[in-house]
Amino acid sequence: MLITHKHLEESIEYDGSQIEASWAFKSFGIKGSSIITWIGSMNITPDNLKDFEDIGLEIKSDKIINIIVEHFDEQPANLRIAYMRQRLLVVILKDMLSKMGIESIRKGDDIYIVSKDKSKSKSKSSDILSNTVYKKLTVSIATISQSSMKIHLGINITREGTPEDVETIGILELFEDINLNNVNLNKINLNNSNLNNINLIDFINNIVKNYIDELNDIELDISKTNLL
């Protein structure tokens, strides 16, 4: 499956309009299926909300990894396949976090980081679940147009600028030894013994590569399957 990946060096705000059909072609001249990634802010305007459950909610972040996927391989576009591919993308992220030693859970298309509430006093073993906090790391949506399937996955880099009524966390906040002041987010290394100094851009590229590889593996499996 041919999918073009382009990472944008410039920081732009994701406002929801980028989920529209053929955004990659209209903005960058990219034909066919594509994945566009960049680091920027997010503030989805009410007129660009695609999920009825999100109406009236704030969906925003000051620093976020944006991944926009568009597929043209199904005509007409299939919403069920779009949602399945969205889940695949999220599961790939969860698997990568696990390999980094980061405990997380998936609820539908959202990833939550499992942490302990340090504000509470030491509890008995029977109360271990009572001080467990699940902090939201991602936002995501899947939808279709008449011609394509679209997915957006946003991964918080920090919790700054996220809604006050939601317990959130960012990738960089998972590592206490990182100084977030005066850093170039495109160059910073995620310094952790389990990360081997993985660059943030490498982190994005690995998500994209694993997603494309999984889709290609599916295509190869289809081609070698003896039908009943």
C-alpha cells in the first residue's frame, strides 16, 4: 500500500479543518493516501467537531503531536474500516509506550497513562487501586468523506493548555529529568534508560512506520491466503 509521509517543520495549530478531504493535496500537493505529521498547538473550533459526544467540550493543547492519516484505497470510503485503522494506530502507540516501560491503558481510541496520586498518604495494599490515576495522553477521531477515510491522532507533549476539567499528561512529563524551558521540541531527546535517547521526531516516524508496515503486512497476508 503506497502511503506518503510528510513531516512539517513549521508549527501550525490543529483546529479540526485539517480533517477535511484532500487536505494534504490542497496544502502540499500530495496525491493519494498520506500521513501528515507535525508538532504544534490544538484548539478545535465548534464548527469543525466531528464527534457528537464532543459538542460543548474544549479540545485543546499548547503542545501536541498531530498525525493526520488519509486513505483513498476504499471507494466508496468505509467508515467501519476508518475506525478499525484508527484503533490500529492507537494500539501501535500503546505498544511503543509499553516497550519504553510506560504503563498505559486503552479505552476505545484514547490512551491513558497509569500513575499514582502522590498527594495521598501511603495506603495499605488493599487500597492500591484507590490512589491510581489515569491521565489522558491522546485525542483521536475517524471520519469519512465521499472519497477518503480520515484519521487524526493527537498526542500531548505536555499537559499545558489542556482542558482544566480533564486529567491529562504529556509525553515529556513522563520523564522528570527533562527541562521543558527553552527547548526545541523538534530536537529534544527523551532521556530515559529505556528510551536509548530516542528523538521526538524519531518517535513520530516510528509510529508512522509501524502503522504503514502493519497495513502492508495485511495486504501481503491477503495475497497469500487460500480462500475457502
